[in-house]
Amino acid sequence: MPDYAAARLHMVEGQIRPNKVTDQRLVDAMLDVPREIFVPKASRGIAYVDEDVAVGNGRYMTEPMVFARMLQEAEIGAGDVVLDIGCGTGYSTAIIARLAATVVGLECDAALAARAGEALPEVGADNALVVTGPLGDGHAAQGPYDVIVFEGAVAEVPAAIRDQLADGGRMVAAVLGESGLGQVRLFRRAGAMVSSRVLFEAMPHLLPGFEPKPKFVF
């Protein structure tokens, strides 16, 4: 049987720490949560590789280094309420649950959401809730949110989701640039204004419903 605890340690020491991730709460969470239970059984041997891992139905778990850097930049506090968009089978939600007061995992695929709902109690994520619905709508019922995280790339962040960010809130997303490359951006709300800046380049798989709109050619 694979030594998953050793694999988690190797992931943290070989992928997470060398890539500017210094938040000890986040490091501890990634050491604690068993990533393998959130991937299909046939893929558990590659659960800790430094690349996106398929979880089914054309969806992927973002590679650990990119995911960890995004969460670190979001500066999730112990009292924060977080919206995790495109949570898939729930791994990202489980990690965030270790950092925040409450986390809502939003998933559009009912089968993946069901798997998340089964896995999260196994890892003690009692402060996590999984809801099913269109990702582009967010989940205003539990908002506003101190932090919003996108678990995949988007062509743009819809205004409906920006509006669910609390004053002083942070949002991280990999946004497609004009060249088609992904740029992880940090958004901050101050009153009615939402500003953003580029943090680093990364290209997770696109989330469903966030594909680029076709350009008209005359």
C-alpha cells in the first residue's frame, strides 16, 4: 500500500515550500489533508504529482504549487467566510476549511458535488458546505464573502461574482490574458471599487461556463 503520508510530506517539501509558500497554517493544512481520497481510486498513485490531476467528467484538481500560492495570496483568516468556486471533489474546500471559519464549495457537476459531500466529513471539514449550481452565478445566499477562490482558469470574472465580495475582501483567479496564457490575479474590494494585480503566470484547466466568448470576424 502506498505511503500517502510520505507523499504528502514530499509534496510540501519538494513543491510547496520551494515555491515561496511560507504560510505555516497553509503548509500544515496541506500536510494534514489526505489528497488521495479526493481523486478516483485508479489515480491515487499520482495524487501528489506536481501537475493537474483528473478527477472525472473532464475536471481537474489544480497542481499543488499553483493552488497553494493562490491561497497564500488570498490571506485567509480564521474568521473569514470563503466561496470556493468549482470545488470539484472537495480537496480545495477541505484545505480552506482548515484556514477559515466557513467555506462554501460551489460545484456545477452534481456527481462531483456528491463526491465532495461524502469526502469532506471524512477529513473533519465540519465548517464546509457544498452547493450545486452554475459556477458563473456564484452563491449570493451565503455572501458577502471575505475571500473568493476560483479552482480553475476563467476568461473573465463575472460582475455577479465580484458583487459577492465583501468590503476589504480578496479574490484570486487565473484569468486568461490576450495571448491565451493564464495570469493569476489578486482582486481586492475597497468600497464600490474592485482593483486587481497580476501575481504570477499559471494555466489551470478552464472551469465550465468560463470559456472565452467567440470573437466575431467580419
